[in-house]
Amino acid sequence: MTTRGGQGAMNPQSRSASFSASATRQQPVRRPSVNSRLSFLSTAERGENQTETGQGIAAQHQIEEEIAKIKRYEDFTTIDWVQDAAREQLRRKSRRRRHAGLFDSGQLDWRHRIQESYDAAQGWIVVTIIGAAIGLNAGFLNIVTEWLADIKLGHCTTAFYLNENFCCWGEDNGCADWHPWTGIGPVNYLIYIIFATTFAFTSATLVKSYAPYAAGSGISEIKCIIAGFVMKGFLGLWTLVIKSVALPLAIGSGLSVGKEGPSVHYAVCTGNVISRLFAKYRRNASKTREILSACAAAGVAVAFGSPIGGVLFSLEEMSSYFPLKTMWRSYFCALVATAVLSAMNPFRTGQLVMFQVKYDRSWHFFEVVFYIIIGVFGGLYGALVMKWNLRAQAFRKKYLANYAILEATLLAAATAIVCYPNSFLRIDMTESMEILFLECEGSEDYQGLCESEHRLRNILSLLLATVIRIFFVIISYGCKVPAGIFVPSMAIGASFGRSVGIVVQALYDANPQSVFFSACQPDVPCITPGTYAFLGAGAALSGIMHITVSVVVIMFELTGALDYILPTMIVVGVTKAVGELFGKGGIADRMIWFSGFPYLDNKEDHNFGVPVSRVMIPDVVSIPTTGMTLQAVEQLLSKDSYQGFPIVEDEHSKTLVGYIGRTELRYAVDRVKRERSLSPLAKCTFALSPRESELDSAVTPLSRPVTVHYFDSASSTSIDFSRYVDTTPVSVHPRLPLETVMELFRKIGPRVILIEYHGQLTGLVTVKDCLKYQFKVEAAENPRDDHQLDEGQEKLWGLMRRAAGWVSDKVSSASGGRIRLRDSLEHDRSSSLLRTTGASEILDGTEDLMDDADGVELENR
């Protein structure tokens, strides 16, 4: 199940055999110059300087549209951005010629002018609609999430649908209208656990049954999709609906997951669903990429109430291609979404997020020492969580793939049991951040947080909350419910930062006359512990995502305090420096690597010092320009291993003529068979002779009909497929450095790059080949032995199975043998071993069909 750009993973004998021409060899077809090839124009544009007719352009455009429509339904493929740009050029050319024809004939009336204006403004219209939809969805999700989080603790007697804040509007420490479920503490504890497990069970069931792609955060996959990786259904309507329904349930269950990461996913789903209603975006991947980048910015904007931070997040983390026009569209989409959310005012406080806060006191330079401590914590936290979460993900993929619902339910139950006794873990994470961010003066005092006599208890409670939350984030992130890691990380940083702030405040109160605190003014509070919590949240977010500028701007927009930009920059800078010591890339980049997606990260600068010939596939299945029968072509197409074929002059010379994709060739064969009855022995031609090229120079390549020449015998029938051949594929010299080839893949995005030497085909290279070599080099530089890790995972799984067996035996005994869980556990385990493997394969980005229909479903990661 491993295929490569143009070629599949065949045995060397089958790969090295290329099809020879049985007909008389033609004169070599002169290929375009290097400058022509590096202009990256596809076959669709070869008629640029030719005399094109309106009919030819229309036919050419129609064929391109039909091929593009077929490609939209190919799953797990990569978009060839070179061909996509050519199709867009063709669309514009067709529109210009149509417009010019109407103008010359005097038929350009006001209707056509309105149509032209609408086409020009369509992008802004789509962005406005999408932004409004994202804002509305975010507002409703905020309201539902807060109610589900509070309903575990009690209910409002005046109106059951109100959460505690709305029920006790204007009160700081609760009110008589909000009642716990009972007056008995242990019973409330049990009800809390029941609600948590029910919410998690429902969320996991919805995800598994209706939209497996709705699980997880989605940021890793969206990064790959924006880069050109096609995952059919990942941004579909069902995913949007289930994500929007299951996300509040997952948050309400109390799992150590957040909604800010999934908000990017449902925002991009919204943009994809709405943009598909417009033909301009259905047929053009590059324009869809602009919309998806803008939606990612809007998703972060509504999650944090930070439109500018959302744009910077999309620029820094999400998009590998981010031109100025995309930035402007992203800004406008984030603006509309934030404005709609502000108009809804879901919290009735004017705040866009619950933990938004304002600070009216400045900071002192002696506090930089403690800011550095917080920054170090952020870097260490990110490294620790990424390392152990990937191990937990590997264990989940290997052993728990068939227990998705049970795992999420048990995780929620365990989280509720452990977290309920701790006052900072019992409440929702956004609510806890709101409490930890606040200044003590003139605000609610939650559980004596601001009282000096309770400092030791609060410090221990906050540190315990930090450790427990880290553990549950490691084992919860990646379970099969909508789950983000932004807010859990911020809550962990906030609890640690608040504990540091309380310690600093205690030091000041004990030594107010110390030289260290000489900058403090008398009779004015010197230390604000809430700011330490705020900075700790920023440090943890930066540590887990490895982002810097966007974190600073997001935290600034959350507080509106210009005074704290410098402390935030200091903390984030220290976090970044510490995190880089343990490896580059955040949790999203590590998940891309873990899942095996073909994605070249632009955050790392490599220096391999080898030419591309060391990485390329030397034995390439190619097609000769003449002599191949229709039957042989169909046999080649029946093998899913091949996604494209270089066209060569003949087997011996290997003179490169062009490249034809599997989709284009399949379309051409089906079309010619549909139009007429042909013998399987009919000869196929994939290049014009020089004389035919001269005679046909006035005809646009794709507008020229398929030429079928009939002779006396069926085997002498000739079919011309040359108009489907890209005569300007991206090709490089074998001695070109591998780093340059990787940069070509990042910048212009071809699916495959051909390697030629003096006009002769010597091989091809894909993104997967580059990644395989990169991983090989990194493994050689940093060898590791996973034998002990595998043994530890096997022991853990054995312990879990023994515990599950003991429970199943007790259930069977209590039910008189009517309920037997052990048999189902054994069956699920055996099927799991048959379906999963220990290591992730790198997906080629060219998979048309997969042996396992759930090959990259989140359920099996």
C-alpha cells in the first residue's frame, strides 16, 4: 500500500520494465527549452502564442473541468499546484475571450457587466458569509459548553437552561437560585461522575458512528490539506455537524481537552462547505486554499477573541503559502467572525471569551527573574507533553483502536474521580483561567485564593492541579472525541504561574524593605499574581505549539494591556529557546509525522549535502510515444500503484517527452471508448511527429479532437493521446542538491519531479522519497532502541487486560453468565492486531485506493 508520486512500490523487475515501441521509430520530438519548462505552464497553456479560436478555448476549458471534477473525488492524493495554476489561467483566458467576443459583437450589455462585477466580488461575498457563519456557530457553542460544564455541579431553579453565571447574574459567590443536585456531598460526587461519563460516551459514539474525522483537534490535518493533501470528507458537512455537536459534550465531560483547536477545524469545515456552493471555488484548489487559510484565522479569532492573533496564527502555523491577498482575506474573515460573535455577546459581559481580563497595574524589572522561570517551565512542559503524548498515541494505535468509545468513557470517569476533590480541577478550564487571571482587589475570591492565611494550601493545590492536569493531557489528547490542547495547556500554565505569583507575593510580604523589592511603591499592591498566571498560560501555549509572535498578540488582545507586551515577549522567547533544545516543531508537526502525512515542514533547514540522484527512484515505468496497444494501456491503469507515467521517445534512448497523469489517461481512454468501438490491439500515440506539430500549430492542444486513424487491420488502428500529455513537466538535473528539490516541492507544489540528464529520463522523486531520506538521516544521527519501550507497552497492555478480565468475570458472575464481556474483548483484540501495526507508514499523497478503508482515519492512529 505504498505508492510514489508517479510510481508504485513494485518489485525491481516490474519497475524496470518499460514498454517498447513496436512501430517504426520517429524522429526525436524536440522538447521545450529549460526556460520554458521552468515557467511551469502545463499542456493547457501551450496555445498561449497560437491563433486560438473561441470554440477551441471552450472545448479545452470543458475537458479541463471534467478532469478536475474527477480529481476532486480522488482520496489521499496531493494537489499538483502547477496544473491547478494552469487551469486557472485557462479559465481566465476563456473568460477574457468570451468578454472580448461580446464586446466586438456589441452584445456586452448591463447584465454582463453585473455578472463581471459579481465574479470580481465573489471572493469577498464568500468570505463575509463564511465569517458570519463561523461567528454564529462559535457563539452557540460557547453557550452550550458553559451550560454542560455547570450542569454537572447543580441546576438553576428559576430556569433549567441557565448556567450558573446567568442564573446568579450580578452575584460574585453564587446565589440561592443555583442549587447543587443534593445536599449530600458523596451523592453530588457520584452525579458529577455520571454526567461526565455520559457526555463523553455520547460524544465518542457520535464521532465513531457518523464522522470519525471529527475526532481530535484537526490542526495537523488542516495544515496538510492547505498544503495540498486531499482527505475526502475531512472538511465535509457531516464532519462539521458532528464536530459542532460532539465538541460541547467532550468539553462538558471534563476531559482534559479544549475547544480552541477544534474551533479551527469546524471553522475550516464551514468555509469548505459554503465555498463549495460557488462554482469558482469548486473547480479551483488554489482559491479554495485562500478560503481555508482565512477560515483557520477566523477559527482562532473566535476562540480567543483575537482577530489579529488569528491572522498571525494562520500565517505562522497553518499556511505554507500565504500571499498578501490571502492575509487580507484572512483579516476580513476574522473581523466578520469576531464582529458577529461580539454582537451575539454569549457571556453577556461584552467579552468574547470567558477568561478575557484587564490589568491596570504595571510590572517591575525585578520580576523578570520569575518571568524567566515561567518561560523555562513552558519549554519543559511542551517537550514533556509532546514526548509522552506521542508514546500514548502509539499505545492507543496499537492496542486501543477497537475500544474508542470505551476509552473515552473511562478517561472521563477517571478524570471526574480524580479532579472533583481539587477545587481548581473541578470547574471548567476556561472558568478556572478566568479566576486565576483576575487581580485580587475588587473581584471574586474563589476558595480563599486571595487570602494570605491560605497561601500554602493554595500553592500546594495549584501545583497538584498542574501535575494532575499534565498527566491527563498526555493520555487524553488524541482520544476519539473532538479534542484540542490549547486551553488545557493554558490552564496548566495558569495554575503554575499563579503559584509562582503567590510565592513572589509571599516573599514581598515577608521582606517588604528588601533591596530586591525597592522598586515597589508604598501603600500600593506590588505583586499581582494574576499576571503570572496570564504569562504562564502564554508560556505553556507557546511551549506546546512552538509559536511565538501569534501567542504574544493573542495574549495582548486578551488583556488589552500594552504594559505586558514586553513580559509576554520575554516569557515566550525563553520558552522558545528552551523548547528548541528538545527538537523543532510543535505538537501539530509531531502529529503530522506520527500520522505519516506527506508534508515537508518549512521550519527546519536541512543540510544533507547529497544530490537528488541519491533519493530518486531510478527504475521508472514509462510509456513510449508510439507502439503501445490500448490493451496494454488499460492493464497499466488497472494497477493502482501507478499515479502517473513519464512519456519517453523509446525504451533505448529514454529521451523524455513529457508526463501524463493516471487520471488524465483514464479519462482519455474512457472518452475514446465511449465515442467509438476500438480494438484492444489499437496502437496509442502520445506525441506528435514534427510534421504533425507544424500542421497542428494553429489548434489548441486540448481542443484538438482525439484522432483515430483506421487501417486495414484492427492492430493498425492508431489513437492519438498527445493532447493529454504535459510536455512541460517540472524536471531537474540529477546533481541538483536535495535541499533545492525540497524547496521546489514547498514553493511550487508539483506532485512529482522528473530527473533527466541530457534529455534522458533517469528517475523521478516525490515528497515521500524526500521524507524517507530525511527520516533515515535523522535516525542515523540519533539512534534509539525502542525495545524497552515496546516491552513496557506490552506489560501495560497485559495489566489492563487482566484488570478488564477481572471486571468481566465479576459481571458474568453477577449476571449468572448472561453477560460475557471476555469473549468480546478477545475478539476485538484479535481484529485489532490484524488491522494495526506498530509504526506509521508515510502516505504517498498519491493513494487512489487503499487496502484498509480506514487507513488514516483518526480512529486507527
